[in-house]
Amino acid sequence: SLAPVKLAADDAGRLVLWAEARDGVDDVDALNRLHDRLREGHSRLVPLLEPTGELVPAQIQTSALVFV
């Protein structure tokens, strides 16, 4: 689960995943596990954000079309 991880984009529009470490946290193993989860999450999410070259209409409740 990526629940404690925050998602954002940098000024170039690239995906940024980050998490806050609490003050005084010095558990190297826990920080390494968090780092590994961030890297894994990033590698799984980035391909989903790549442009596919096609627009797919999505139906919404007002029956208007939105392209995603």
C-alpha cells in the first residue's frame, strides 16, 4: 500500500512521490523499506502517465464527453 506516500508533480510535470519522515526517526531499515516502496511505486505509476497518442472519451454523469 502507498497510503503514507504523497503524489505531486515537479515544475517539469514529472511524477514525484514523497513521504515525510518523523523527527528523530533513525531506523535505517524502516527508511530503506520506505525508499524501496517509493521506487517501486514510481516505476509502476510512470508508465501509466505516459502519453499514448490517442484520446479516449469517458462518459460522465452529465452525459458530456471528457477526454482523459
